[in-house]
Amino acid sequence: MKRNTIKRLGMFSVLIFLFVISLFIGLGEGSSRTKKITMLLCWPKDQNLSKILTDLTEEYIKINKNFSYEFEYVPQSDVVQKVQVLLASDSLPDIFAYGSSRLHTLKKENSEYAIVNLESELKKLGVLHWIDPKVISMLKELNVDKGMYALPGGLNIEGFFYNKELFERAGIKKTPKTWDELLEICEKLKKAGIQPIALGGKDRWPITRLIHAYIYRSLGPDAMYKAIKGIDGVKFTDPVFVKAAKVIYDMAKNGYFGEGANTISNGTAEDMVLNKKAAMIYDGSWLLSKLNNPSQNPSGENIGFFSVPLVDPKVSPITIYPMNPGVVVALSSKKYDSETAKWLRYIVPKIGNKMMEVWGVYAGYRVTKEVELPYYSKLIYDEVKKAKGYTFWFETFFDLQTNAICGQWAQSLMNGTMTPEEFMLNIQKSIEANR
Amino acid sequence: MKKVLGDKRALFIFVFPALIVFLMFVFFPVLRSVYYSFFKGNPGLGLTYCGIENYTRMWFDPEFLKSLSVTLKYVIVVFLGHIIGGFSLALFLFFLIKSKKIKDILRTITFLPVVLPIVAVAQIFSMMFEITPNYGLVNAIFNSIGLKSLVQPWLGKESSAFWIWCFMDIWRGVGFYTAIIYGALVEIPVELFECAVIDGASLSKIISNIVIPYIRSVLLVCITFSLVGTMRVFESSLALTNGGPGTATRTLSMVMYDNAFTYMRYGYGSAIAVFLFILCYLIGFILRRIDSWFRD
């Protein structure tokens, strides 16, 4: 009897064990004859490019019943790490979002990319011309090997957004053209009891964006690249770089960013401007989703935009904007096959129009339909058209460690626990150590 | 039952599933980390053998050294908070609260933060110490009582963010240690206390000569839990300050994670993980030795 009990227990344990194992090895997966792609994107399914790609894929499924997809959302802040983890286990999804300047980190030991070269692939499929040549050149410039390995996730343009009502309240008639005028306006606003600039220092990148704004207006759009590569002997410890950090350091010291800028996120900073709690914010065209939404934007059409004020117009005129192709979308070369190619050929020509129709956003894809744009979409689209040149962002060409750590130093700079000289010296040292 | 457990085959059948899960999810990953720590690169893209370079490199890496000092400082503060706080609260509930009803209510209140999710606790603390766009509870109180100089960005300054983080984790964990120590106090025979009181022993004498020796093993378990748990701290700092401002709350686990998954230095990240593992093992080993020394 007892031996029987032991036998039964044994059988039961083995069954449980087999059941657990079957869960891990994925028994019960669908038939392999149909094509199923996995999308790992950093926008929720009903937002931004995720909505466009999933809607277009569903359209495609209607004409190709054997095709299906699975969608996974990962917040933008975690997407690079998530992809790295998947890469480490050699299980990249078919389609995934990634940092536009980090695609070279998806290279194998034999220097081959783990992702598809989309310039040659889209050319082969006859759909490359559906992507804006300006964006193609951006994507290639962002890649260390100068190849186009991803689809653009948008075409972001950056600058200062300001609340017209608060400007009027402080007696400010026009937007600043030079950096000195910007500082004068900050002082006027402060005297009028209005916080001049909202800054989401908790997210770190808004601080370095401001430092970069001063650098590229002083030394030209390629200043960061030169300093990183050491071209013409340019270093981060050069006086102009230190001055850029000092300008932001002084602005923080003068209280232009209000109290506790390091404790608020960029989202909160945006809300402060839209809710008339601060007059300006340095931000990107991704703010459109809030600006176009009346429930999130109580200021209506009272928000304006101006390009980064000038420091030396000879090296960096007003028509040079900080721009970037957003978070990009790459395709795993291991999973890429003729079925995915057909899907790609179907969706690429449709993304531009769909982005315009649904979100009123120009995303770097050709638009062939006339669409009546909302007020702010038109405002930003007009700025994009004015752009004659572009620069990227502060950390674009940094190695992975300097990229992550400079934001922490930027917070210390804001707090006054690190001097501008120390800030730039740390960056220089980190760049050299990782070169 | 004794017969069943005495049967080696039966024991094997009972232990086998748990053993497999343990080997798959604990033992092999640790071994794998040790293996990776001797390589450079990323497993998905290719690895290059580099000997002990990852282990020597950490002693010259300012990011590692800074995070090690932050972690050790945090461990000391939070560990003391957990043990002293937990012990004091347990004694307070055991000796000073006579009503069972009040005792139960207080035990529930002290244990409540333990069951709250870390992210929720971090959000509560963020809001409490907020300054922009609105004053949080702390700044609002200082402002209303006229202490304007104390209205400041508590979580935005290196000097204060660290202490708020420690306070939050002590508050969150102390109930757990109170519950364990209180459970041990209840097990002490009442006669011992009665004899001590008849002999005229003071409360401090009772604590040092009866309570501590009697619950020594439980205290050692609490000390081990607290030291090992605090040494691996990651999520509370991530949720409250994301390691900032600057590097004020950046822990060893964060540096390990960043190296492995942000800087793509899987080997170096593994070496830091192995270092952390050895550190935790050493703590456990030393505490076991101390326990056996006391026993002898």
C-alpha cells in the first residue's frame, strides 16, 4: 500500500515536472507554415507609430490570411536594455524599436549586423523613395558605419516652446533671437514672479540638451562630433565647452529653472508650461501629442515655438535645428525572410499618409495626400520646412558609458555640487577611457 | 511518514522537482555568470576571453568604487535601522502594551508597509517630499509653520536624497523584523521573566541576560536577511531617485545592471554580480561562524 503511495506520488511529481518543462519549451506553438512576426515597440499599441504599424499590418492580414503578428510594448526608457537582453540570448524579435545612434551595438563579433540593412533591402523592394532623403541621410549619419539599418520612428525637431500669455504678463513683446536676449527674458520673467524655464532634470537629458544648444550655437552643428573624435584638437575641456556648462550652471544658480528641477520629469515640466506655471521649455516636436489634445493643453493656441537663440550666427545660423529621426525601428536579420519582405513592401509606402491622417505628424515618410493639419502640427511642420541644416543631441556619438553617466553629472552640475570645469573634464576623461 | 522519508527513493522523488527548478534558475545562472565574468562582449554577438581583467578592472573604476561606497553606507544605515528599529518595536509591543487588541492593531500597522509594493512606496515618498510644481506634505508643513528655510528640494539634493531613501527603506522593512522578533519573544517562557522580576532585575538586565541570549538565533536570521537584502538593493533607489541626483543613490546592483545591459559589457557586469554574490556569501559565512562561536 505504502509502496503504491510512493509510486503515485512519484508519477504525480514527474507529471508536474513535465508540465512545467512543457511551459518553458513552448509546446503548443502554432503551425510553422504561417508567418507570425513579433513587434517590440516603445509606444503603446494605440499610440504613435505602434498604432500605424499595427493598423497597417491588420490591413495586410486581410489580403494575406497566413500572416499574423504579436505586439509587445516596452517603455522607451527600457527598450534598449530589453533588446540587449534578447540579443544576449540570440532571440531578437522580428521588428523592434531601438536607439537611432546605437544600432552599431547590434553588430556581431564578425562585424556583421544582427539587423537588416534597410537601404539595400528597401531599394530592392522598390520602396526606398517613400522615405524622406533628409531622414535617410540622418539615419546614415547616426550610424558609425554610415549605413541605414532602421526605419525612422518620426522626424523630431527641437527648440523652445513658450506660453504667450505669460510672456505678455511679463511685458515681453518678442521671442529672443540671441542667447543674451534669452537671459534678459528669463530675468524679466523672474522679476514678474513667473518661473522662466521648466526643466525636467529628473530625466537628465533635458539638462544636457540645453548645454548642447549653447555648444552648437557657439561652435557649429558638428562641434560634439569633433570633440568626441578629437578632430582639429577639439576637446571638451576647451573654453567654449566649459562656458556652455557654465551658462546652464549660472541659469540654475539664478533660479531660472525654479526650485527642485532635478526632481521633476520632462512630462511634468511640459505640463507646467501648458498650465501657465512656467513660461518656457526646451522640448521636441513629440510635445505635439499634448499640444493637440485640449484635455492636456488648457492654454489652447497660446503656445508658441522659437528656434534655439543664436550665439555666433556665422557658424550656426537660425535655420539650423536640432533634429533627429526619433526612436527607430529595426528588423532582425535572422528572422527576416520573403514573407517579411512582402509585408515591408506593403506598409512602407503607407506610413507617411497614415501618420499624417491619424496623428497629424510628419514622420519622415513621403506624404501624398492633402491633409488639413491641426494648428500645432502645422506650426511644427512649417519649422521643419524652414530647416536648412541639422544637428543631433548632446549624447548622440558618446560611447554607451559616457552616454549614461553624463546625465548624472549634469544633475550634479545643476545642484552646484560639480563645477562646469569638472563636468567637462569628466566627460573628456570618460570619452578617452572608452575610445 | 518516518518510513516514507527514510526511503531514499521517496526522498529523491519529493526533492527532484524543486531541485531541478533550483538548479535551472539559481545554480546554473550563477555558474553562467562566473563563466561570463572571464569574457568581454555580449553573448548574442560574440565573446572574447579576457582572463581576470574584469576583476582587476573594478578596483580602478570610479563608477564601481563610488557605488560600492554608497551601497556600504546604505547597508550600515538601513541594517542598523532594521535591527534596532525592529528589536525596539518588538520589545515595546511585548513589554509595554498590555491590551491584546491594541497590540494586534499596532502589529498590523507596523507590518503594513512590508506588503506595499516598492514602486507605490517610492511614489508616496516622492509626493511627500515634492517641491515642484506643488509643495508636498513635508514642504507644506514647513511652509505653514514659518520654517521657509527648510522648504527645499529634498530629493533633488545629494545630501538629503540619500537619507530619505534610507529612511524609506527602514520604514518599509522594519515591520518585517518586528514581526519575526516579536514571534521569538512570545516563545520565551514567562517563568523566566517572573523569576527575574522577583529577583529585582531591571528591564535592561532582563533584555541583556534573558531576551537577547534566548532569541539569539532569530536575531542572527534577521541580521542575515537584512544585510544580504540591503547589499543587493536595486529597485527602491531606482523607483525613488533613479540613482540620482548625480550618483548619490546609485548602488552596486545598478552599476552591475548598467554594465551588462546598457554599456554592453556583459562580462564586466557578470564580474560585479559575482563580487556581490561573494560579498553576500561572506556575510552569511561570518554570521554562521559568530553563531557557532556563541553556541560553543
